[in-house]
Amino acid sequence: MLTVFFAAGQQLWPTYRSLLQAALADQGMTAEISPHCADPSLVDYIIHAPGGAALNFASFTRCKAVLSLWAGVEKIVGTPGLTQPLCRMVNPELTAGMVEWVVGHALRHHLGMDRHIVNPDRHWDPTCPPLARDRPVAMLGLGALGQACARGLHSIGFPVTGWSRTAKQIDGLATQHGEAGLEATLRKAQIVVLLLPRTPETENLLNARRLAWLPQGAIILNPGRGHLMDDQALLDALETGAVGHATLDVFRTEPLPQDHPFWGHPRVTVTPHVAAETRPESAAKVIAENIRRGEAAAPFLYLVDSGRGY
């Protein structure tokens, strides 16, 4: 029988226990799954999430893969002793949640909803917004989530340009890459969506120099990683009006400290890391499928490139 170590924290164990067993049963497999590990040398798979036990991965000599419950893996990539394949979480419900958050907030700003929702002076303003086709969007990050959000925005008419650090060709989507491509993308973007992983290359990607490339009053949506933004540069750009509004779901420190200037800024919307959530039922099925693949010597799904960090 397989041995699976649930190293994702005691808080999640009651939720996942029966779901994982059922998902494995659907794959025709059984396993001993436990949040406790008496002998690391007997473990076949590790299910991991931030907040779980600190592990010496080198001691798990039989482990065939580390399976993350999170889409972001920057907190585990590069851990000393981690030589096993690492798989991040991608599932339809997580993706759907991200698409809904991005499309919803893009439409909020595109349609100017705030001026009607908050209108204490009862000002009658019949100004109509442009059509979506006239509002260029930059999608920074073209992984699974970035591509899904780009398609969601494109489906309702927004002209979307996707950017990635290295060249990608995606059917039906204009793409750019590299520093020159980033400048070209940002210079015409009225809405910018950040969906990149945190790596040394993406740290402070939107700094003062690059924010200055944006058209006056551009909107920024960041459901990716807090470290993609230079916080002070963003605040400065908001003060001058160079950036019209920033809707932020992720931050360098979470929960966002009560004294952080984002909380009280009139042109910042704070959402508490709710853009996309791992849904346990579908996540358990992804975990079970990767265990099935491991036992069949088939390629794992959503394998992390340790060199790139995602």
C-alpha cells in the first residue's frame, strides 16, 4: 500500500482526509494517508502547503513527488534537500475563481461603477464608458491562470496583449516578451493585470521606471504576488494620477498591516487574498491523478521547473 504524508497542516487535514481517499479510490488506488510521519524513508508522496510542517526533504528517500496544494510554490522552491519532483496546484475551480475576480474588477473600472455606487451628492452623470474593444489590457504572465484570464477578458471584447519573460505563441492572443516587449505592452495598456510568479526576475517588476510607461490614469489589478509591485512607487504614481486606481489582492506581508497606507488610500482597493482559492474537492482529484501518474511512470501534471522557480 502507498504511504502519503499530508504535510499541509493540521487545520486542513479534516477537510482533505475523506476527499483524498475518495479521489484515490476513483483512480483504483488505496493509500495510507496521515498528517503524521514516523519514518520518512517509507513515504511515497508528500502533500504540501505553506504553514505545514518544516521538512528535511533529503530524509524522504523513497518519495516520488511533492504535491503542492497551492498554485504558488515560491515558499518551497529552493528548499535545501528538495530533489523530488515538485508539482504545483492547477485545477478548474481555482482557475474559474481567478477569471471571475479579474474580469469582475476589470469591468468595475472599465464601466466606472464606483461613481454610481458611491454618490452621496446625488450627481447625475450620464457619461457612458467606451466599449471594451477600445480599452487595451496588458496581461503580465502567461501561465495557466494568465492565459485563462486573458481569454476571459478577450471573450467580452477587450483587446488583450499578453507578456511573458520568454517568448510564447498562443492562438488568438497577441504576445510580447522581454524588456522591450514589456515597454511596448505597458505604453498602450489602460488596464494592467499582474499574474506572474515571484522570482528574482519578477521582484519589483512594476517599479517607478516601468509605471511611468503607462498611459495617464491606467488601472492596475494585482492578484498575482505582492512582490511584483514596488509599493512606494505605486503610491507615488497614485498621488500624481499616473495610475488611476489599484485593486490589490496580494501583499508583501499578509494580513496587510493595519497601518499600511494602502488601507486608507482613496484609489486603492484591498481584497484579502481571495482572488483564487484552492477548492478541496477538485484539488484532491488533481493530487490523486498525479499519484496515479507517478505509479504508472507517466509525466506529472504541473511540474515545477526548479531553475525558473515555477
